[in-house]
Amino acid sequence: MKSNHIRVNGTLINYYFHCKRQCYLHGNRLNLEDNSELVQIGRAMHEVKAQESEHTEVAIENIRLDKLTAEYLTEIKKSDADMEAAKWQLYYYLKILKEKGIVRKGRLIFVEKNKAKKAAVILELDDVQEQKLEQIQTEIEELLLSDEVPKAEEKAGCKKCAYYEYCFI
Ligand code: SF4
């Protein structure tokens, strides 16, 4: 039977698209991420960005929002390697905001180390995506309740994943 007690969040949605095993491990709190240098770098970048921003960083429930303006909710990512994952994570945040009466467009900005230009993608939440999000949330809940850990399959992004050693070494 499906439980209503699992809290899906934006990170889990991102991982669900990137790798179901990563989603499972993170969601079930086999959480090695605190030791991951990359995650620490990500956090530091996030803090710097928040300080540089003229807008105050806001946090609503379990979501951290980099920047909220009158028109956009902006998320800054280090790489556009997994665009789908980043998009659905941001759609999820837009949906949570909308449920609180805050309707915004999403803006994803990719700041890549070796690229001079920043790439931006604008997202608008519609009924189709909202329904898909419901479905994704249900699928994640089912995944996390399963007794079977999804198998490790090497893919782009594994080397940057906090579970890399756990999966492959
Ligand atoms: S290392 Fe690769 S296979 Fe293992 S959890 Fe991370 S992304 Fe998934």
C-alpha cells in the first residue's frame, strides 16, 4: 500500500531523472553526501550567489530557492549536463509556489566553468506538467518504498555523484 508520509522534494525529483538508484539511496537516507567535496562546492557557490544577489534568499518548506523576483523563480546550476532533471526540479518548485498562491515562471541559469556565456532556459508550468509532476511524485514514493535497490549503471554524471565510490569502487 502506498504511504502518504514520504516527502518528495526537489533534489529527489532531480535524482529521479538522473538516476533511480541515486534517488533511492538519497531518499532512504543512505546519505553519504555530507562527505562529498562536490556537494560542499555546490553549497559554497550557492551561498556566494545568495550573498551577491540583491534579492533575499527565501526558503519555503523543504525547498530552497535561489532567487525569487516578481516574474521569475531562478535556479542556478553548475552544468546543463542533465537538463531534464534540472527542469523537473524547477517545475516542482513552481508547483509548490503556485499552491501557495505565488505564480511565477521558472528560469534556469547554467553557469559552466569553462564557458564565458551563461545559458538560460525559461519554463512555464501548465496543467500537463502539473499532472506529470503528480505522477512523478507517486513513482518516487513507490520507488522509495521498494525493497529492491536499483542497480548501479554507469552513466554521465556518475563520477560527480556522491555515491560513486559506493556504487563502483
Ligand atoms: S554513481 Fe551513478 S549509478 Fe551510482 S547512484 Fe550515482 S549516478 Fe547512480
